Amino acid sequence: MQVQVVIVDVSTTLKTNGTHHASISNEEVIANHPEVRNRSISSLPSERGEAIATVSLALVHLLKKSQSEGKLAGAIGVGGSCGTALIAPALRALPLGLPKVLISTVASGNTSAYIKSSDLVLFPSVVDIAGLNSLSRVVLANAAGAAAGMVATSELGIAQKGSTKPTVGLTMFGVTTPCVDAVRFKLEEHGYETMVFHATGTGGRAMENLVAQGLIQVRISSLYTPLCQIAK
């Protein structure tokens, strides 16, 4: 598979010297914003947070368009706290299974706000994104290698391939595992595909996300449904 690397500029400042190395300029990115009044870098809000949110939404639409046209095999981003806040929503908007990697200075601690229910992979940059040094070169090379490996081996995910079987989503805790396993085996015997989620909050949100995408047709909770009756 031949893959072309496309560099996307997501900065919020207007380039005046005409020297940048991006394949897609930030003006081209912002042109994808759904609101006409926000389709130029010069029209961005003066407040930094609002400007980042505006470019982020434009990037969401750019990547989703590229993916729907079959032009996107995977995506990798790099940024500090603001860059992570800008890029993460666009990567999360891509289908599950499509390779998505983000090298970030904030890839530690509670990262749920960046990942949510997606399969986005965060790489800790360890050092700040400020020039190159002996450590950042290794970190960036490892992240690029991981992304390239994902693209080389990916089947482009369940959201693109889909399943030929009706899919049932089940939630469970550790104490309900034996019962859920019995239900899962019984459902699979009857031609269903099953997806099991840990009912700790994150798993439930992931399941709801898949339901919204139409990838799960039936939901069963081990907390409120007499599952063992189903298994009999």
C-alpha cells in the first residue's frame, strides 16, 4: 500500500512571510469551517481559546471529509496543551479502528478529556515541543513508527468494514463475568456478534458512542437484566 504523508498546518496565526512546510495551509484548514464568517484565519477571535476551538472544528470537518473520500489512512498530531486541545477532537471524530496518534506534553495523568470513548493513542512527549534534541527525536520517531505500523496493518476499523452479524453490546463488572460470558456464548451460538464493556463509566460511554454510530443494535446491562435467564 502506497501512502503519501500530508502535513497540515493548524496554527491560529496568519502567515505573512510565505514560508511554511505544510501540504495543507491553515487557511485551507479554516476554509472547511461550517460557518462562512469563520472561514479565514484573519477572522479568528482574538481570544486564544476561542481561536483554537474554531480551528479545531474546521480540522474536524477537513479530516472527516478526507476520510469519507477514502484519502485518509491514518492521522498523527503533535502539540503542547493548546495543540492537544485543538487536535484531539478532530482525531476523536474519525472512525474507530482508523489509526490516530497524538504526541502531547499532557499525555499523563487524567487524559479522559482528550481520549473520551475513542481509540486515540496518546504518546507522552516527555520534553516540551520546542525544537529537536536527542530525546525528542527518539520519542517522535517511535510515535511515527507506531502510526506507520498501524496504517500498514490496519483493516480501517469496524466503522468502515462493519459486521455482517447483528451486534449486541453488554456491560458488566468483574462479579458478573461468569453470567455475561454464558450470555455471550449463547448469543454467539445464535449468530450474534457481541461487544462487552466494563461498566465503570468509560465503557458505558464507549458503548453509547457505538450505538449512536449504528454499530450496536441491542444493549444489555448485567446490572438490570436477568442475564442468566437469557443464557438458559
